[in-house]
Amino acid sequence: MVTSYFNFSVRTVIHNGSGSRTKLPELIKNLGGKRVVLFTDKGLTDAGVTEKITELFELMPGDVKLVGVFDHIVQDAKSTIINQAAKFFKENNGDALLALGGGSVLDTVKGVKWMLHNNFTDVHEHLLGNVLESWPDVQPISIPHVAVPTTAGTGAEVSPISVIYNEQVNVKVNIINPFINADMAVLDPELTIGLPPKISAFTGFDALTHAAEAYFSPQANPMTDAYALQSTRMITENITTAVHKGQSLKARANMLMASSMAISAFSLSLNAIPVHNIAHALGAKYGIPHGLANAVLLPNVMESLAPMYLPRIKGFAEALGIENISDSPELCLGQVTSYIRDLRNQVGLGSTFEEANIDLNHLKDIVTAVQSDPAGVFFRIPEEIISKVIKEVSGSEVTSK
């Protein structure tokens, strides 16, 4: 029996299933929205995905109007783009937010929502470090907000966290607020069918990393375990199909649901997240996509911080579907990391950041960036561990002293 205190709340209402996007005008109307601004990126517009959403408001005339489309969002939820998007929303007299895209789009819109709610004009002034807000100090945000993910990895459509890259200080920071996540999320696997295999692979590994860091968190509890372990099962059972047979609606749908479950577990057990800690620092410094960074780092971090993982490693091995699990925690950890590496290879991802050209001559600067990253606030990774992991995954060699 668990007697220690914890709380668990999943606020976002999920609408799941093929074609569920057709409910968007009705959902926004029911939330009280009348003038919707759609936020997305150029890639989705060029691919015709944005049109699949805009046409819903054209084909179903009613009280809800689409008054603007902002498709200038780029990777890493950049602070300057958030300022521009908030300005666009005001200029179009919007009253409801509709986010369509991957994690960067979804996090950008959460940043816009936070700005609008607080009447901020420049987000940079308020994001010099992590923003940790909780109820009852903060109250529900009245702006109708619906999120439609087009990747299965970040789970940003349901998480109360927005990861934003503050370009003025060159660091990724987190806004944690129980009301910045979307009021409703629409998980329509048809919108993920065209996702390229590589992006399907590393976003899927992003979700797997969320599940792993939730399960091994010091703040894990039976409810986060339920989400973390089930999402792990669904990811391992579906990721290779989603990557190599991308037209499979079943695999795409399962990955979308697993992504939402994994981030829910992660967000509600947030504590020691060493994989994300290093991934954030490397992503900010070298522009490495977050999911790819997690995919490369996950097995190496687990091996390098073995004492953190050994007590619960058998349960995670079972969720991965590993057969003949060793009774030895140390050997079981080896089975888990080997499985993860094999799975990563099956979906076509590498084991290093060779293409990022990480310069090991600046290793001390990288260590400082990792230890300064806001993602490490609850758990400071020892310098020697960071150095070890970076050397293993960099794909580079020291060329001078």
C-alpha cells in the first residue's frame, strides 16, 4: 500500500480516432470560442495537412470562424516566434487557440496562451529560468484551446509543461502550469500518415524516454506507473510498424495514444530526468532534434547512472517484452539497454551525434551547459558522468589539448 502523498490529474479531454478532426468546429464552439486562430508550421502547410483543418471551417459554416493562420513556427518553440504569434492572435482579434503540429508547435501555442493570460508583451523578460506555477496560486485560463498533434512523441497536447528556447540567453526553459495544456486534444492518426520514417522513429523514442524517466522517477506512484508501463508496451509493439509501414492507421493510432500516456506519467512524476537534462543542453547548443537526442542518449545514461535504474529495472524489462529476464538487476539492465539499442537500430536511428560535430575540446563547456540546464533542477548529474556519456555518444575525438 502506498501511504506517501502524491497527486494525479489529467486535465485535457482526449478525442481519439480516425477522422476525429471533423469535430474541431463543434469542440471549439462548445468551449465558447468564436474567432479561431490556427497555429502550425510551413512543412504542414506545404504537405497539405493545414488545409485538412482549414477546410473544416469552410465546409461547416457556423458560429465559429477561422480568422487567421500563423504557420511560421519552427523547431524548438523559439521565444521570438512566440512573441510574433501572440501579436498575430491579437491583431486578428482571436478568442480561441488551435494548435496543429508536433511538439514545437504545441509548446509554442502553450507559450502564447501563457503570454496572453498574463498580458505579457515580451516573453523573454519572463523566461530567464524555469517557471513553476501551481494551483491555487494560478487559476484556470479562460482562453479556449484545442491541440491536434501530427507527431507521436512529445505528448505536448496534454502535458502541463511548455519547453521554450529563450534565444536571448541560449537556454531551454520550462513553463510548468496546470492550466497551460489544451482543454481538448484531438488524436487523429490520419494526420500522422505522411510523417517521414526518421521523424516517426525519433519522436517515438521521445515517447519511450518519457515513459522510462517517469517509471524510474523518485516521484513515481502507482498511477504514473500504469501510464508509463502501458505506453512502453504500446510503443515497443507499434514503433517499427509506424516507421516502416507508415500507412498503418492502427500503429499510428497506438503511437499517438502511447505518446499522450507517456507524457502524462512523465509530467506527474517530474523529478530526476537525466536523459532529458542532457538532451535539452545538447539540443540548445547543437540544434539536435529533441527526440533524436533522447534516442541516442537513453541506453548510455541508463548504464552510466545504473544505481538509479537497478531497483526497478525488472518491471521495465517486462514492459519492453524482453524474454528470459535475468534475476540479477545488473544483468537485467544490460538486457534492457541491449534491447533499446536493437530497437533503435530497427527504426533506423544511429548511436551517436556524429552529424552534429560536437567538439570534445569544449567538453567542459558542455558539462556546464548540462548542469546549468533548468531540466536538471531536481537532480544534478555528476560532472564525470556527463563527460563519460558525451564522449560515448559524440562520435568525435579530442583533437587538441
